[in-house]
Amino acid sequence: MSQYQENATIIRYEQLSEANIRLTLQSDAIAGAARPGQFVMIKTATGKDPMLRRPFSIHQTSSTGRLQILFKIIGRGTNLLAHCRIGETLSLFGPLGHGFDIHTERPACIVGGGMGIAPMLFLAKRMSRLKKDTAGDTILFGGRTQMEVEPLVRDFQQIGMRCITATDDGSYGREGFVTEIIQKLKLPQETVIYACGPEAMLKQLHIYTQVKKMECQVSVESVMACGMGACLGCNIPAHDGHYVHVCYEGPVFHAKELVWK
């Protein structure tokens, strides 16, 4: 699959909460080639500090060449991005990685936890276009508080799938973790689970789907420097005794392929 390096112009800036930011960029080549679950590497500063690009999952794209990223301010790189403004340009490299394998003839349950919600909007929109019927599909996403969840609800509801939200503190939607709520949904065994979120969440979904004998695809996070499998910084153990690159063979894997600690 082709990768591109583009100087993408910021055309929209949204502060969804105190720490959560969404940027819309004009990135024709990358947006046109991207698939749900893939990511981009972004240079967050014009100088050498920080020197390395940062990985960001693709939140959604448009047919007009627009690409969105959704991120939380957690360090120097994301803090620099949060201070960018409309009209500025960012150097993007992508799309990178292996994305989700969409099964068009089987029901789906899309699960996002915390910032793992970010790539799931792209997936849900693509799925709604590819599938003839999404009546049996579910979107389940949650966060710690209302401010992490509520700003994204309308985007997901517009897709037309059943949408269930949750917060750890019960301030919005159902109270509890998405891993607890999914067990109450009585999903058909042929349902495919597509998930992204904290490692503990993904591990519990793996256990749940193993018991239920369901397919589970997970998008995992890892520290990475190059995004192309050259630096070996994002290796994680697989069940066959080998290590896999999150940036190249992932970030999406079948949960049963990985070793869960």
C-alpha cells in the first residue's frame, strides 16, 4: 500500500474538552488512500524538539481530501499540536499500518474506550457504506467522564447504528466499563468485535470473545519511532513465539494472535 508525505493545512480546530482536541487537515493523498484502523506519523514541531514524529490514528476522512485526528494532551508533542491554529501546516506521513478487516455479511460490535474511540468513527462510517444492512450492528464506547464521551455522541448517532455510551462514574450514559456492558448485550455468536482502547480493556474483550467463541479484532497502541517496522521499537509478543511490529503488521490484530499479560 502506498504511503505519502504531505504538508497538510489545518482547516478546522475543535477543543472538545479541556484536554481533547480534534484537528481537520487538508491531506488529499493520505485521506484518499487511508483505511479504517490505519494511522499517520506527524511532525509536531518545525525544529528538532521533539525530533521524532508522533503516531495518531485516523479519526475520519472525507471524499474532499480532509483527514481528522483526535487526541488528548498528554505530553510535549500533543501539547504542541494543541497550540496549532487554522492555516498552519503539519508534516504528515502515511497512511501506515494494517487496518480492520471488515466483514460485510456479519453483525458487528464496535467498541472504543477512552482515546481508543478515535479510530472507531472512521470504521463505523466505512462499515455503514459497505454493508447492505447495519440494523444488527452496535457501537459501544465509553470514557471516564461525560466530557470524554458526550462531544462525540452526535457523530456516531448519525451513522444509524445502535449507539450505547458509558462512563466510569455514571455521569453520562450507562455506568461502568464497556467490558462489563458488552456482556449484557446478548450478541449473536457470529458477531465480530472491533475494538480499540486501553490494554486492560482489550485483554478483557479477548477473554470474553474466547469464551463466546467470537471473532475479535483489536487495535493496539505502542511507542514507535518510525512507523514502518525499521526501528524495532514497537515489537510485541505473538502466540506463535515470534514478535510482531505494531506499526507494520498492526496496529490491528486478531486478539487471539497476541500474548495478553
